[in-house]
Amino acid sequence: MTAQPSGSGQQLYYAGIAAVVIVILLALWMLFKPTQQPEPDIIVPVTVPGEVVNDPVLSVPDEEPVVDQVADTETEHEAESVVAVPVTEPEPLPPLEASDPVVKQDVLKFNWQPGLAGLINTQNMIRNLVVTIDNMAQKQLVAKHPVLVPLDQPLVTIADPENQTYQIDPASYQRYEPYIRLLESVDPQQMLPVFKRYQPLFEQVFGELGYPELSFKQRLQQALSAFLAIEPLSVDTTLVRKSVAYTYADPAVESLSDLEKQVIRLGPDNHQRLRAVAKKYLAVLETSE
């Protein structure tokens, strides 16, 4: 016998995996970005040697120096032959409320594993990312700002009628497989230019959340640290269902943060895969400093 959670509970499950995926993706840019500012582009003039024109020498009074005339002619030709190297100016950022089409176009340029790009929610992309990161830093999860599209695969449990309890069916962990492959399929270097380009919009949204003492980069660091601080959990995952939603039978487990309970729902193997990816990113960070 199987049972399924309510629609709102299901949304929260996917909000959790979305938070884990997106926080690590954003960390590729925000945490690995070089601290030094790039030097401005310099236009270097390219000088093409001027062609010396040998005009016929006319009878000229001795007091008029012919050498000066030739020098002036060469100078004019050289000045006309200076070619400026054009510098391509980046396209201006769209306003936040009109940014979705442009962000979507840039994000879909990545080498996603075929069939996985459709998991990305392309509505309110910048705002959803920032709000998800902020909540994850507080070990909270919300379903109102989805960064990924949920699959139509609800949590499946195995019922124990005698004790009126439930256990998570291990097969249910497979519903997260596409999200993890989504994360593993992209080269970190692909994302650096895109996230760098949209930094002002990330900061704009984060500023609206009311943290004058923090930057979005700092909040992202806190979110990543919150995820990595969760060690593999060996707890009693027995569930009870007093209403439409599941709760953990053990009060100590039920009192865990939303983020910690999401890690339980991921399953131990998926958790280890995400931790391995996060540690890999941190190793890159350490070697890039």
C-alpha cells in the first residue's frame, strides 16, 4: 500500500532539491570569481607605414627646404593610415521585470544533458534564485519561488497498517535523479560569464530583502556552508500521518530544519553525490585563490 503527500507538501520536496542544485550552481560564479577587477580594454592604434610619394622636383628657391616638404608628406600619410581597433561593448542589462527572456537565452546555451533543460523554471528567474538562496542560508525552504519545475512523481511510502506508520520507499529516491544529473552535466566554466553579467540584478533583488549588512555573495556563501554542514544522517525515518501531511514519528527528527529533512528525503546516495559535487567546487575555490 502506498500513500502520497498533499500538493503543497510535494512542492516543498521539490523546492528543497531545487535549492540544493541552484545554490551550488550559483557558487560556481559567486565563490570562484577572481577578486581582482579586470583592467579596462585599451584601444591600441595600429600604424601602417605611409607610402612615400616621389613628386617631380621643380625649380625651387634655395631658401625653401625640400626635406621638410617630404617629411610633412610622410606625416600626413601616416596620420591617415592609423586604424583604431574597435572594442565590442557588452549589451546593457534589461530591467529586472523584463529579464526572463534574456536570462533564459543565456542559461539555455549551456551544455545541459539532453532532456534536462526543461526542468528549469523560466519565470521570475533572478528573483526566484535569490529568494531560494536566502531561505536556504536560514535552513528554510519555500515552495512559492520555484527555480526548477517539479516532476510528476510524488513521494511514495510503504505503509505498516499494524503500527499505522509509514516508511519512505527507497525507489522514491530515484525521482531526484534528473535534478542531480542536471547539476553534474554542466561544466562550471560555462556559467562564470553568465552569472557575472547578471550580478547587478542579483544584488538588486537581494537588496529588497532587507540585509544592508550583507551582499548576495556573502549570503550565497552562507547557504553553501549550511548545506555542507549537514553530515549523512542516521536517524529513524518512520513517518506518521495524522492529517494530509506526513510528519516524522521521532520528535527529534521532526524538529530538524527544513533543509535537514530535505536531505533525508534525498536518500543517502543522492546526498553523497551532491556533497561530492560541492566539495569539488570548494577545492577549485581553494586552488584559485
